[in-house]
Amino acid sequence: MIPLLQVKDLCFAYPNGHDVFKNLSFEIFPREKVCIVGKNGAGKTTLFYIIMGLLRPVKGEIILDGKIVRTKEDLRCLRKKIGFLFQDPEDQLFCPTLLDDVMFGPLNMGFSRDDAFDKAHKVLSMLGIAHLAHKPPYALSGGQKRLGALASVLVMEPELLLLDEPSSGLDEEAWLNLVLLLQNLNKAMIIASHDTGFLERVTPNWYELADGKLIPLKNCCNKATETFK
Ligand SMILES: Nc1ncnc2c1ncn2[C@@H]1O[C@H](COP(=O)(O)OP(=O)(O)OP(=O)(O)O)[C@@H](O)[C@H]1O
């Protein structure tokens, strides 16, 4: 089986900044669930930005289904297959209502209004926020915004999810609902988070991002927890 996504020999530094990545490589297979832990500033968000083509690496390749992502068309394909939950949900919600936001992607893909509504309603219900559908995003709480942003990602049915701090700001019920949803979701996902309790419940496959490299953690949960002591 070929990996769904490969990151090969990635090097990156922000202008006037230190090296964030030094020949970082890793791969993820269809339906594989992994998480990335690492200190503040380790580069988790930056890695997601580079995968999504929001930042250009100094060196290295992003390979989707065995094909190097080079052209605008390749990138369009990648963004269809990979759904990205931004760390800040404000970056993801821009329509007059939450329902409009969640319907935006399916409508853009050519679904009818009825079908887009059905898809959006299903995902909003799954996340327990269907009652918020007609609220404007600015009138949602932080946790509600995060779930709303996640709904706008899930509704597109991507093959791979990149989730940046998905559990941040969620109450106990929403947190547990999200754990169960991700456990049962038959999709590949990379979760970056500091919420080790959440990660322990979703996947045993942990990496630590440190000194510009991704290091697989054996006895993942214990070792990663040590990192945070
Ligand atoms: N726009 C930017 N310009 C310059 N440097 C940046 C920029 N964004 C991030 N950085 C730097 O790049 C490094 C990686 O940041 P990044 O946000 O990817 O880390 P992170 O692992 O996601 O952190 P956190 O756990 O706090 O979310 C940090 O040293 C940060 O200060």
C-alpha cells in the first residue's frame, strides 16, 4: 500500500527566524491515526500550513498518493482530500450564519442547496450543535466556534484530517463526544495537541516534534506525558 501522504526532507525557516524543520520526513497511510505532541513553538501548526500549501518549504516535498504536489491543480486535489482544522476557529468561519459556513463547501462542490443542507445538518447534529445552525459565528462561544469549524471540515468528507488543537475549549460533554467521534471515524488523521488525555483516548500512535524532527514515541502515552512534566 502506498502512503496517503508523505513529507520528505522538509526544511523550513520563517524569514529572520531559526530553522523550524531540518530534513523532517514522515508518512501516513489511509485510515491511520497519529498524533503530534511538542512544546509551544515546536512547529506543529507550521507543519500543517506547509502540508496545506499555505507556506512554502525551503526544501522538501509533499507527496499525495505517491505523486509530488507541484502545480496549482495538485494543490487543489490535495485540499479536496485533506481537511484542515485551524488552531483558531475564527480563521475558518466567515459566513453570516454557522449553517451557511457548513453548507459553503458542499455548495462550492456543486451540491444542490437541499443536499448541502442535509449534509450540513447531519454533521452539525453529530457534533451536538444543530441548534446553533442559524446563529452568526460571532455570537458563538469559543468551544461552539471550534465545533462549528470542525463541522465545516467534516462536511467535506476528506480522506485525511489535520486537526490543530481540536479539543481546546470544549466542555466535558463535547470533549467526550469528540473523542468518540474520532475513535469511530474511519479516516486518516493527524492531531496536534497538548491535551494528552484526549490523545490517549484517540490513538496509541504518537510522535514528538522536537528540534525540527518528528520522533516516534514508543510507550507513547507515558513518554509523552513525561515531556509535559
Ligand atoms: N508568522 C511567523 N513569523 C515568524 N515566526 C513564526 C511565525 N509563526 C510561527 N513562528 C515561529 O515558528 C515556530 C513554530 O511555531 P508553530 O506555531 O508552528 O508552533 P506550535 O508547535 O504549533 O506551537 P503551539 O503549541 O504553541 O501551538 C515558533 O518558534 C514560532 O515563534
